[in-house]
Amino acid sequence: MVKKNLAKLVLCAAAAGLLLSGCARIPEKLISPTLKIEPFVENNAPAYKFMLSSGIQNENSDTVFLNMKGVIFFNGPGKSDDRIFSVPFELPVVLPFDTGIIEIEKTYPEAEIIPLIRFLGSDKDKLAADRSLERSFGDDKTIGFELTGYEKRDILEVLKDKVDEKN
């Protein structure tokens, strides 16, 4: 009798897990985004090193996000779809209750990045004098992201696959 009730309980828990994994919550905001831009000279022309660090949090207990791809963007002061600058990102895996860390480092020519520098309240002369521009964005609406692709998998399936790989 106890074994039969335990089996029913396990079956119900598994069914609930399957239902909940289909309704996985997709990350909606960036966690602690910080930006740094440094000027330098490359091939006798001004260039800028763009460094962005942020996170995307998986708030699900049983869902793993795999092969996440998206775009981080900076919105203009007007409409929310007025994008000043955007940069793509990829995250191979974000486990349940974990934060996937996005680290982007890219070099841009002056013409491409100056609109972002101006938007952030600086210009090329001020940036050259200061040697860098650094910003942290709290609950700011000027920075955001959108996912362009990802896979969702149940954590138990992912763990089973890893065990099978080792055997």
C-alpha cells in the first residue's frame, strides 16, 4: 500500500514537472549591466574598445536554457524602439537558478560607436582626455535585450545525457 502511494506521488510529481517545464519563464531583464569604452589608435585611425558585462538570470527550477542568442541594445530617449546601438551575444548554457554571464569585448571604428558615446553624454575629445567612459545601468530603460533564439530542456534530461556521455 505504501509503495503504491509512493509510486502515485512520484508519478504526479513527474507530471507536474512536465507541465511546469512547458511554461518556463523566459529571462526578461539584464542583471547589473556595466559598460566601458576606451579609445586607442589602430592602423593610424581612431578606434574604440567596447566592453560590456551583464547577466541573464534563469529563474526556473527545472529548465535549462541552451544556445541562447540575442542582442543587447541601447534605446534612445524617445520611443522604446529607437535603438542607438546594438551588439549580439551568445550563451551556451544557463542552468536553473543560475545567472549566465555575458562578456562582450569588441573593437569599433569611430563612425560606428560615436552615436553611443554621444548618447551616454560624452564626445570623442572628452573620451580621449578621460581615457575611458564607464557606465553602470540599474533599472535603466536605456539598455535592454531581446532573445533571437534558445532551446529549453528539462534539467533531468540534460543530466541524464551528461551521465550517458561519460559511460
